[in-house]
Amino acid sequence: MAIDELVQVFLEESEDEIRELEAGLIKLEEDQDDEGIINRVFRAAHTIKGSAGLVGFDDVSNFTHNIENILDRIRNKDLRITKKLITNLLTAVDLLKRLITSSSEGEVIDSVEIENVTMVLKRFTGSAKQAEDAQQTNSKKEIHEEERVYSITLRFKPDILSTGQDPVMLIRELADNGEIVETVASTDAIPDFYNINPTTCYTWWEVKLKTGRPLSDIQNIFLFVVDENDVVIEDISSQFKEGVDLRLAEMPIGEILVERGIVKPSDLEDVLKEHKTTGEVLVEKGKAPREIVEKMALAQSQSRKIAKSATIRVDTDKLDKLVNLVGEMVISVARMSQLASEVEDAAMSRPLQGASASLERISRELQEQVMRVRMVPVEGTFNRFRRIVRDLSFELGKKIEIRMSGTDTELDKNVIEQIGDPLKHMIRNSIDHGIESPEERKKLGKSPEGTIWLKAFQREGNIFIEISDDGKGINKNKVLEKAIEKGMAEPGRSYSDKEIFEMLFAPGLSTADKVSELSGRGVGMDVVRKNIEDLHGSVEIFSEQGKGSTFRIKLPLTLAIIDGMMVRVGTEVLTIPLSVIDKSVRPSRAEIKTVEGRGELVDIRGDYIPLVRIYELFNIPSDKTDPTDALVVVLQSTDSRFGVLVDDVLGQTQAVIKSIDKNFKKLEGTSGATILGNGRVSLILDVHGIERMAFS
């Protein structure tokens, strides 16, 4: 693996570790006694430090070491968790993010800023005032244990470097905890230059350390590698006297030279030819068959080489290419099914259709499995908002708790990446507009601490995400006044709650009393809706004044392949996502109504819904302009239903969504295109776009 590939792996892994570090610190502020969280954040910092050293980001490694020292003191209960401590640690994490980015891009951060943050961190570890403390607290000096000597044997798995751990960094940590008396590195396994893999560890070490630190401190250095590697710590203090290794008196010179790495064991064997390996001696003396000894030696070697791993990291570009290939296969299967249905010879048609059905089933299963690989839990996205809630509530002088449920709900990775900003905006709205100050809440008989809930759940083939708060709710009268003032609503007209809440998504509408960094500019909710609709989703608002508000987002599981219904309009075949179709009907003459100012309506069991003529909307020539001679497909939008007039319904299909923006212009009312089994291109209708075109 090339160095630049290692850096890329580090950047990807450090992003996950920093997210874990940041979320863990915020949780620690809420629950200071949770040892599981303490260990997780310590492990995250430790991993970043080791991985940074591995790729040569020494500034990152050294800075993270300061964070790790504080977390170690917290873990050992030497440091009490306070809001100030967490705030300073989060500030350090922010700087750590910038350090990682600047190191990868070759930029430089002002050293004064790094020194200032480092000095603040060192105050919590006590090292910043070491000289002063030494003079003022002589009577309270730390009493070291009696110095001991430990022999530490480090045999690591060959792939330890690619896991983010660096043996040299671990040895440096040993040096920080005492005096290294002796280090022996075995280099016998290093191959010739042309066969070296830079990410393989070929060396093992034996280190002798003299220290006054307790054994537990030395063991903690290897806390995250001891389970997967061979780390042996042995107290050999009795073998040393006045710094001299007493074992040397009884050891042959050859063994001493081998132990010190001066000569290789093979060299010693050449000199002392009478010395044989244990296996060879046993074979020569007839104590064991040669084939059994060789078989056991091979089994031992293979056993040591096996490295178990539950997961692998795959580049998202590879996944995207795999999804594209599956999409192409779905199109080819549809083409094969089309051809099989056109074969007139019954003797050939039946087996062809059977093979086609079998292939279609396999392709659907393959598609589902590939889609699952792209699915990731929403927990990572949700946890990022803990920091936002903490910082903004502190800035606004509010007390707010964030609660989460359904964090294991999975969503397509591409959707996850694009939903972050809309969620962030709605959470900021809840903090700024929704939740009252502690004083206001007390007057209203509420708890001084407000609550924001983030919920995720799956229903009817879609993912729902809800952002709720227990604040003051939305003042409908105020929204309506602002809408009338902006010319977005008619004075004197009666509006339903849903219609009033819909006005909040209009561009330029804001109910904030004053402009601030967070709100009042009238920019935001319209962009939120557009971003969500770009993901083929929808958003709606529920609110009760004095009790709180809920924003509910509905999203598809994936953006790559959908189940659709093919409809014909004139000579064109269009595809409508099944998820938005309610029903299809052929209305009678009496069920078609024309209302002045509202256009055509269709009476469906007493429910009058607007009628949209697709051929007019897209300027498609059609012979079926009479609704009684055509079909009306009823579509469910965010908060309303309407019918679209089509010539005929052709049947269901799996639609592989292809973007047409790159090769053509953006067509309003469509969300892309798909290729049918006969090779024709079919536009995929966008229910929200059609609604805007028809009723705006």
C-alpha cells in the first residue's frame, strides 16, 4: 500500500474516531461515571495518535497525546469532569480536526494557536505548572514506587500497521514512563528490498524498562493491542543489581550475542553445528516421526499467520460502480423478459420465460444485497448533533437535553450524507425558536430543561426521521400575519393548520422578531424542503402551541433502484414511483367536475381531488383527452392528493434511476430517467415537481 493510500485510510478512520471522541465527550458531560464511554473516548484518542504517527503526521500525534493524557487522568479518576474541562477538550478536538486537514493538504496552522490550546490542556494534566508545584508542594510530592525492571516482549501481527497502531510509538510511550535499559529488535524476518511490503511488520522487540511507575501503567500502554498480539510483561528486577544483568554470568557468549541481536541464530548454528533444534533432536533420537514434527511445525506457522477480521473497509466509489453494474443487469434482465414474451413459438417461449423469471428473481436478490452493503445506521449522523445542541444551548442561555431513538435504523449512505444539513437546520430552529428559556419554562410550569427528540424508524418501505421539541410550538396567527404581509396569503380567508404550517416553507418567510446569527433572514426552510425533495423525500410539520413541534421527514431507502409503475401518455412511456401511487380509477362522466378558480376535480368516493392532464403539462400529443376514456392515477404528495390523467397503465417495473442532467437539461417534474426492457428511455415523474408545475 502506497503512502498516499495510507494517508487516505487514516483520514477516513480519523473522521470516525473524531466523531466518536466528540460524541463521547458530550455524553460524559451528562453521565460522568460511565466507564464504557470513558474507555471509548480514550481509545479513540489513542487510535488517532498512533495512526497519525504511522503516516508521519507528528504534529497531530503530539497534540493528540495531550488530549489522551487528560482522558487517562479521567479514566484513573485523578481528574474530575466539569463543564469547563469538556468545553476545553471539545475546543481541542476542533483544533485536532483542522490539524488533520492541514497536515493532509500541506498547510500550516498558526503555532501560537496550537501552543495556547496545548498550554490549556497541560494545565489539566498539571505539567504546565510543574516547576511551581515542585516548589510549593514539597510535602505533597508524589511518592514513586520502588524502581522495578521489566522485560517486555512485543510480537505483533504482521498487519498491525494497517490497523492504525505503530509499534515504535508504543516503545516511545514506554520511554515516557521510565528508562529503557536495553532494546533488542529481531530483524530476521525482513525480506529483501524488492519483496518488502511497507504495511507489514516484520520485526519483534524485547525491551527492558526501569521504572518507578506501577505495573498497571505499563500494561495500559498496550491496552488496545494486547488481545490481538503477543505482549508479555515480566518483572525481572531480581536479575538486576546496580544496573547489571546478573543473568549474563551464566549465559554462553553465543546466546548473549544472539539475544542482543549481534549475530543471527543461523550464524550461531553454523558455528555450533552440534546444536540442533528440539524437533530435529527428537527425530534423530527416534522419539517422534519426522512427518509428524514437520506437520505440527507447519500447523503452528499457519496458525500464527491467520488474522481474523469481522469487517473490511471498502471505497464508496467501488460500491457505486457495483450498484451501477447491478442496475445495468436489471435493465438487461428486463430486456430479456421483453424478448421472451415476444417469442411466438410455444416450445421455445415457455423455457425462455422460466429462465427469465429465475434470472429476474436472482437479480432482485442481488440488488437487495448490494443495497444493504450501502446502508449505514443513522446513529453517526444523529450523534453529530449532540455538539450542536450543547454549544447553541450554552450560547443562548438555555438548558436542553437531546434524546435519540431508532439510531440503528439504516439508510443509504448517499442519502445519509445529504440529509445532514437539513436536519441541522431544523434542530437549530427548535433550539432558537422552539424551546423557551429556563425562566419562561418555569413560569409555564415546565421543567427548566427543554428536550429535543431525534427519532428514526422504517415504515412502508420508507425511512421516517422526526425532530421534536417540547417548546412553545408554532404561533399560527403570527405565521399567517407574516404570510399576509408578504403577499403569500389572502386576508380574511380561512386556512387549515396544515396550510399555515406549509407557509413556513415559502422563501423569505420568517417569524423571528430580530435577525441573529441563527435566524430571522427568511432563508432556510425553503432550502430544507428543496434538499429533501431532491432526495425524493418529503417533510411536514405538526405543532401544538404551548406543547411543542415535530418535523417529520419521509425518505426512500435508496436513490439507485426503485419499484415503479409504467404508464403511457400518447406515444411516451412514463414511470411513476410506486411509493406515491394511491390507486388508479376510470371516472364516469358524473364524477368529473369543473370548479371555477380550481380547475377540474375528480370525485373519488366523495373526495374531490384536483386533476392534472399530463399530456398538457409535458406537451405530449395524445388522442385520449376524455377522462372517461382514459385512466386517472391518484398520487399522494406531502400533504395532499391529486390525480394525473394517463392513457393506460402498462404494469410494474424495477426502475434504475439515471441522471439526465449531464447529457440533457433538467426537466421540471422529473427526477431522472430509466431504460425499459425494449431499450427505450422512460422519464421518472417527480410528484413534488408535478404538484409545483400544476398548482403554483
